[in-house]
Amino acid sequence: MGFYRDMALDFGTAMVRGTTKGQGVVLSEPNLAAVDRQTGQLLAVGQAARDMLDRNPGTLSARSPMARGVLTDGGLATEMLRIFFKQILGKGLGKSRLLLSVPTGITPVEERALIEAALQAGAGKVYLMEAPLAAGVGAGLEAESPRGQLVMNLGAGVTDGAVIALGRVVSRVCTTAAGDRLEESLIQAVHRDHHLVLGRQTARAVKHTLGQTPIPVKGRCLTTGLPREIELDSGEINRAFQPVMDEILTALRTLLEQTPPDLVEDVEKTGILLTGGGSLLPGLAETIQDAIGIPVTVAPDPELCVILGLEATLPNLNKRKEGPLDLARNR
């Protein structure tokens, strides 16, 4: 079989995290590229790209190969992955095997596009693992247990939920109602109600309060074109977020409806586990628990659960099937 150097990557909408066997998280960077506007040349990726864009916003373009949890630019992804692979593995001999997390809503076409980008970037073999399953493993769940356990991974691009048992995904749901959509809903509401254009960074800061307190915000007035500050109270913040929150709750109810009754009984006992950066939003766990009526807990280090679960899976990579998961055939 030959010698393989194994690595894992959580190639998310907002962040990229990487690891090798037994090394913990060795890469954590924004999923961002700085590209020269005139030549189209890729100049930097990750945090280096963000720093470069802050210094030269006029001459550079910010690009990402991912949107809503799926690959949208295979060529850019290949270039970025090539750089990230070197950062993870460093110098050394041997072919590499890559374990990648993917949302449960990924299609076979999207799977193959992601695999092709990774192979073009230098991976020798590519294996896929559903993000909620990886997150559950990373959070310390006994994924091989026959008990049903529900994991909701709340990211920037997608909210991805699954009931897992016997080491596999039994039922799944995936929605774009996630962190990015919360920010977009707030920007639209402030534009409509206050004739003010909010920047993405401002919307992100407001999102992390989840409407628990009034907050002053600055934006550009549509009438005068000048900067203007207003105060958003908790009521209007929550009203702006509510449609997206309703979609998340609907997705969770759908997941429970699609789950076999015996496993739903297990979930009622074991509770719902929240992972991903979105789970850190203040009051979110309580909101979901009140609406669904099942205990909800947030995993320790929720942003790292997926990559830690991938790392824990690397020693058993030989047991996994190479290539596409073909999730669509199991729906």
C-alpha cells in the first residue's frame, strides 16, 4: 500500500481548520483569498489575505471558494488547498490522504467537485465525512453507540443537523439558515426601516448579541451619504433575526419527524448537542430548548468540534470508503 501522510481539513464557509494525526489543530485560517484586481493573481490566503485586504482594499479583491457550505470556485479552491496542505504537512516525503468534512446536504456533483479540487491540489486519496458526525465525535459523543444522538452544527454558511447511531448518520437536515443569513437579514432590516447601510462587520457584531441588549450602530445614511449612528433596540434586532431563527427551528423539527421513533426517544433523553461557531450566540440554546422541548447543550470548544472529530477519525481511515459519500441515494 505504501506510506501515506494523513491529514484532515474542515473546509468551511468562513474558516479553514486542518490537522494531522495526533497533532491537534495545526491550521486555523479564514477561508479567504486576496486576488489582484487587474491580473487575477492569487496573492495571499487566510489571515495573510485578510491583513493584505485591510491595507490595500482598492487594488485587491476578496474572494472565497465557498458559499453556503458548498464549493463555488473549484480553481480557486485548488490553489488555496495547495497552500493549506503545505502548511499542514510541512516538508516531507510520502503521498497524502485527506479526510474532508462536508455538509449532509451536499449533492453527488458537489462532492465530486470538492474531491477533484483536493486531488488537483496534491492529495493522493480523498475521504469524506459528514460534518455533524465529525462534530459529535469531536465533542466526545460515543458515535458507535446504538443510542440516537442529535447534533446540530451551526456554521456561517449552513446549519447542519443529524441524528447519529452506530457510527453513521441515520437522518439529516441541512439549511442555509445560518450565521451569514442572520447578518444579511439585519442589514436588510436596517436598510428598510432606517435608510441606513450597515457594513458586514457591524452586522456581525450585532449578531453576537442576538438581540439581548440595545446596541448603537454606525452606517451610511442613504439620504445624505454621510455616516450616521442609530441605536437598535432588542425588539427590532430580534424581529430582523426571527425569520432565520424560524427556519432553523423548522429544520430541527423536520429532522425529528424524519427520525425513527425509537431514536427520537433516545434524543429526548440524551438531548440536542449544539456545535459550530453559531452555537456561541447568547441565548440560542435556551431559545431552541424552549421551542422544541428537548434539553439543549453547547459542546465545549464548539468551533473546533468538527476538526477534532476528523482528527480522531484519522487512525481509522482504512475503514472508510474513499471518494464520494453518495448521500443522495440514502435520503
